[in-house]
Amino acid sequence: MSSLTFTEQTQQIPIVNLSELDPSLPGGDQWEAARAAVAAALRLHGCFDAIYAPLSPELRDSLFCHAVSELLALPLEVKLRNSSDEPFQGYIGQIPNMPYESLRVDSAPSPSAVEEFTQLMWPQGNPTFRNAVIAFTRPLQDLMKIVHRMILESFGVESLYESFQSSISHGLRLSEYGVPFDKETKIAMVSHIDPNLMTIVCQHEVEGLEVKTADGDWIKVVPSPNSVTVMIGQAFQVHIVGKFDVLDRAWTNGRLRAPVHRVKMTGDEGRFSALYGSRPNYNSIVQTPEEFINEENPRLYRPYNYTEYMKFRYSDEGKGHKDPFISFCGIGQETTA
Ligand SMILES: O=C(O)CCC(=O)C(=O)O
Ligand SMILES: [Fe+2]
């Protein structure tokens, strides 16, 4: 018998089937119906579960049953080679009271980038790992293109799609969670909003991801072998900004919201997840397009340098702010530390 409460069991994030769609062939009844469902889900929750058949259970198995466990089992000094000048863009781990480790394959599924990462970890080569990462990430890249395009279309700015795509970078983060040290809260990753544009989360068997609703309830995202979870990040919120979408990220009755989420592990098993993310290019400026600004919707965020924001967000100074994002680029909004 499950120990979940009635409320937790009955709430779930929307599910949208995008299996039959091709990012380079937008349009048609099926596309438009799916786009309406995606737009509604992102307005309400900032996320949804995408069923996407090209990401087959076989591709997921070859990533999680072999590649991820082999990577995370490497000695620490090898994993530390996955370094980056930008905060949280390479190896993450060794955080006090947090049994969590994670590495990032920058620019996956580009074969040369994945090969470079593989060589860094296994100088003798590891074609099985490289191929599993490329095969797993390719459909995720298509899925992300579909959702990016649908978002721009749903706001009538599809003409910005090509320039938007060329202003962003991608990466695959592979993570392992041990059983949380705090047996009471069972929190494995504290609640947060992703700073990037979009994250697609693939949970492997063991659940943990939870998303906060506008009413403040936590919804458990149950892993399924056929779906992945698509989430909006803060930078997209700036691109597609809503008049009311400030400080508390309240339900805006309109535009998109970047959802607050966390990882909570209730069982006694470890957990793997893979996150495919898009973010603005290194040192690029994130700016709400003029198309979204008018008298009723004044600019809410100053144009900001994404890399500089990442540095601020994770600095001692940034951590002291209630909402480092608003402090960094909010216009006329509360900035109290
Ligand atoms: O592992 C997960 O399910 C989500 C992790 C997450 O939210 C993050 O790394 O930002
Ligand atoms: Fe996150």
C-alpha cells in the first residue's frame, strides 16, 4: 500500500505525445493540436511530460545500464578533468551532506564533442560510451527543437526561430544520487529554478523529481520508460516575458513560468538521471525581443550577460540575495538581500 497522500496521487503534470512530429516539418493538424497542449502546459506548470517514441527504451537502457554507471564509477581525479570556467558547467560533486555527483558532456550530440569528452575520461577510447551518448542525445535534440519552435509559434514570433537556435548551446548532464543523508526531509537536491533556457529530464526508474505548482503543492513526476520531462528555465522566461511573472513566479494567467523543482528520494535506492539542456551561448546577452514589449508589458528584465549571471548566482554575494536573478537583472522589482 502506497504511503502517498490522496492529493499527491491525483495531481500530475500534463502529458503530451510528440512522437510523430518532425522539427523540420512544422504545421498540420497534429502539430497544431500538440502545440496548443504544450503551450497550455507551459503556461500552467512551466513543464510537461513528453512522450517521444524516437527516444526508445533501448536507447535509454544503453545509456543508463552501461554508459552512465561506467562514467560515474571512474576515479574522482578522472571525473575532475571535466572542468569548466563557468560555474556548474563541468563536474559537480563533493558537496557536504549531498551524495550527488554529475558530469556534463558539452555540445552533445555533436560527434566530435562527445568524442572529446570520451577521450578526456578514457584516453584509450570508449566507443560504446560515445555511441550510447550520441544515440541517446540525438532524439532529445529533435524533441527540444520541436518544443522551442512550438513556443515561439504560440507567441507569434516563429520568424525568430533560426536566430534563436543559433544563439544557444546544448549539453547532456549525467548524474548519480545516493540516498539522501537527511532521512527526515529525504531531499537530494534543494528546490531551485534552472537558470538556463530549457531542461529535458530523463529519470531512470527511481523517482525523485518534484515540481511545485502555483498553489505551492509539490507534484511528484513519476518516471516512465516512454516519456521525459520538459522544463522551462529562467532565460526563457526573459525571452518570453509576462507582465506578472515577477518575484514569486506566480501563476501569470498568461505567459510562461520557469518552475520551482527539487529532487526528493523516498526509497533507499540510489538514482540516475540525464538532463539535456539548452542555454544562451557563452557570454551572450539575453534580451526580451521587442515583439514582447509594449505599454501594457514594459520591460521587466535588463538585457543581461548569461555567463556573468551564472557567476553572480553562485557567488557568495549572489547566494545572499533572496532572488539573485531579480537582483541581477530585474527592473523595478524587489532586490532585498
Ligand atoms: O535529477 C533530476 O531529476 C533533476 C535535477 C535538477 O533539477 C538539476 O540538476 O537542475
Ligand atoms: Fe533543476
